[in-house]
Amino acid sequence: MRTKDEASFPSGKARPHRLRAGEKKVGSERRVKVRPYKSHFRKITRAFFLILLPALVAATLSLLPSRLGGGRVARAANPASGTIAQTGPVPPFAGTWTGTATGGSSANESTCVEGVNCDTFRLTVAPGDYTGKQIAIKIQWTIPTNDYDLYIHKCPTQASTNAQCNATAPAAQGQNGGAPGTFEAGAVDPGGVVAAATDYTVHAVYFTVAPDQYNGSATLESKATATRSATYVSGGINFSPSVAVKA
């Protein structure tokens, strides 16, 4: 006796295989069993890569030093900052630094591009008594035909960025003359007793520079005192009697 399912197919023909749960039909004869856990694993893997990939891309871009989407990672001097106290440079700062910009030329500091034709060193003046002292700042190089300009800015606050500091009027600057020359120098007067730490930026502009990095230095020195005084004639000046003169 034929069952209901068998009666629905003509005799002599094989009854198609009924798919069980977890199976799917492939082609006309092959049947592949689909395991539910594989589908779940694929979903987890896809979600993992969707989360991880953006993080990997962001980390890679942050390490690139060149232009990305119109921006640029600015390069500062090396080291980028240091502190000086009433006794001199505070370790690990040894009182010197080196320029790192790629070089080129710039008309002035307002048009230069950080890391390309200018760079910045940030100097912190620690609290203390600087009465009778000043901070001498100097940049020097070896090729006389190169031309650097030196500007020293007092930062509005310690939270100010280098760009904000460099936007203020210079507190001091070099002579900023043309070539030939191998140095520019200026000095900052801390103003006696410094109650709170104060930051300055030393802005070196590569006015016209072939490959030749500058070296910068900051030293504490005594202010120059006047050594000359006026000389007066004792008793005043004598005049001769008036004499009539005919033309």
C-alpha cells in the first residue's frame, strides 16, 4: 500500500529528497548541509572587521608625516621645548636645539609654513629671581650665503599653542639682515622676579636657505651695565670780551 506522499508521484520515478532543517539544494542532485554555527561565525567576523578596519586606518594615517586631505603635520625644532631657570638650563634640556624644517624660502614669519620654511622652539622660564639677568637667544649656521630670521614671542598663557604665541608681537628679535652671515641673536628680559612659569617661542624663519640646519641656544647672562660717563669742565666755559668788527 502506497503512502500519500508516494501516491503523488508517477510510478517509476524517484521521489525527490525532502530537505531537512539545515539543508539546502545545490544544482539538480547535490545537497549541502548548512550548519547554523557557520552563518553565525560569518556575522561575527564581518562585524569585527567593520569595527577594526577604521581604527587601523586612523592609526596608519596618524603616523604619516606628509600631506593628508589638505593638512600637514608640523615639525618643531629638536628638542621641541626646554626650560631655563635662574641657575641656567633645566635638565634634560642642555640649552641647545636644532632646526628640523625642510628648508626653502619665506618672506617673513607671517607667510611661512611650519615644518617647511620655519620652525618653533618653545622655551619655559621657570619662576625665580632674574634681577640683573637676561636670556640670550641665538641661532647660528655654517653657510654664509644662507639667511635665517629670528623672532622671539611671549606666549599669552602656557596653554597657548605655538601658533597663538607666534601671532603676538615679537618680544625680541634678531637684526634679521641679509646674507652673508652665520648667526642671528636676541635677548629676553624676564623682568626681575618671575612669580609663575612663562613661555616664549623662538621662531626661526628660513628666509633663503640651502640645505644647512641652524643650531639654537639659550643662555642666562648678566645684563650689560654702562661703563662710560660724561666728562664736564670744572669752572664752566670762559668767553672773550666782545670786539666790534667792521665789514
